[in-house]
Amino acid sequence: QVQLVESGGGLVQAGGSLRLTCAASGRTFSRNAVGWFRQAPGKEREFVAGISWSGGSTNYADSVKGRFTISRDNTKNTVYLQMNSLKPEDTAVYYCAAISMCFSTASASARDYNYWGQGTQVTVSS
């Protein structure tokens, strides 16, 4: 079983930056793909970015391409989401999630993920 804990959220002005961290405990998730999702009030949860188990493959939602970067440090059992040029529409609760199948690539579908963190709030003011 993997427990995921997100941190790094907060309040930032439009144009600013934040770095979210997803830390795993319980066991390593160095062999598992990880994704970041977000959910704004009244909206469905949506895919933001994903990274394969090795870090060699990443994918992004069109809305964040060029602004967000996902990365991982398997020696620290941690995945990061660097968010630059933030916009008010990026305001949401951000969740990290992991796929239980080993040596997997990231998926944009929330249904493929087996482990979820509790989320961290990101608020971007205009």
C-alpha cells in the first residue's frame, strides 16, 4: 500500500509560481507512474500532468503545457509539479495519484489510478 501526501499549495498572485510536492510512504513508488489532477468547485476532477515510472515520459493537459513541469526523484520517493505563470483558472484542489501497476506510463484517466493523496489547495488571485 502506498500513502501519498501533497504539499506546497497556497495563495499566489496571477503570474506567480508554486511547486507542489507529492511524497510517498508505506513503500516506494519508484516503479509506478504518477499523475497530478485538480478539481475546482463545481467542476469535475481533471488531469493536469503525468510522469512514467522512470521519469522518461511525461504528458500534460493542453491548458498547462508550457507553464507546468512534472518531475520525480525516485531516490526521495517524491514527485513534483512546478507551476509557473499561474492564472486564476488554475485555482483548484490539486491531487497526486499513483498507478499500482509497476513500470507503467502515466494515464490521463483518473480511473487508472489506484492511490490518491488528500489534496492541497492552490488559489490564484487576479
